[in-house]
Amino acid sequence: MGGSLVTIFPVAATLPLLPPFGLLMLLAWRLLAPLALRRWAPALLGLFDDCLSGQPLGSATLLWTLSFFMIDLFDQRTIFRAFAQDWLIASAAIAICLVGGRLFATPLGGHVDSVLVAQIAVSILLFPFAARIVAWVDRRRVVE
């Protein structure tokens, strides 16, 4: 929820390249600490993000839950993953969620594809930062 709340801070920018921090934090928690979140968590967190961001109601709920299912499929198929594989999985989930959100929110005639590609790139590049925050919080949670 804190990641979704980052977007309410006013930022002056010429291009809307603010990544979906709520999605980044959700994916980082799922990939780095898989037992920290319940299976119903992406639906509620996606609904919260939809209400906060103004996206059509249910779009993040659906897309975030589908990304969780995709990660569960990878978890069933692999025994051990390195961070590079987690980053690749998160990149695919980020791209799917942002493209799906664009299809839900804007008509196909809208010219937002170049900005969408830039937002996907920025979001993918910020995933290691979100993973670092999750690892730091999880380490502090275990120590205390």
C-alpha cells in the first residue's frame, strides 16, 4: 500500500514516466519473500491501487492477480532462481501489467505507445531498487 501511495506526491514532469511503485513492491515481495503475502493479497492491493490511481476499477486487481499466478507457475517449474531470473520474471509481469492497464484505460487510437515503452523501461530498471528495499525491510523484520 505504501508503494501505491508514492504516486500521490506531486511531481512536476514533462513526461508521465512515474513507475507503478505499488506493483514493483508487490512483485519484489512475491519474488524475494514468497511466504510473506497471502494468495488474496494482489486482489486487495490492486483494488486499493485502482481506487488511488484512477485506473478503471478492477484493472490492477485482475492484472496483479494474473501476474501472481504467472509467478506461481514459475515457482512450480523451478527449484532455485537467481536474481537475474527474478528480474526477468518481474520484467515480464511489469510489461504485461502496464500494457494491460493501457488497454483498459485508453482507446486503441490514443498515441501513448512511446511513453508506455519508456515507462516500462524505467519500471524494469527500478525493480532492483524495490527488491533492495524489500530485502532491507524483510531483514529488519526477521531481526526484531
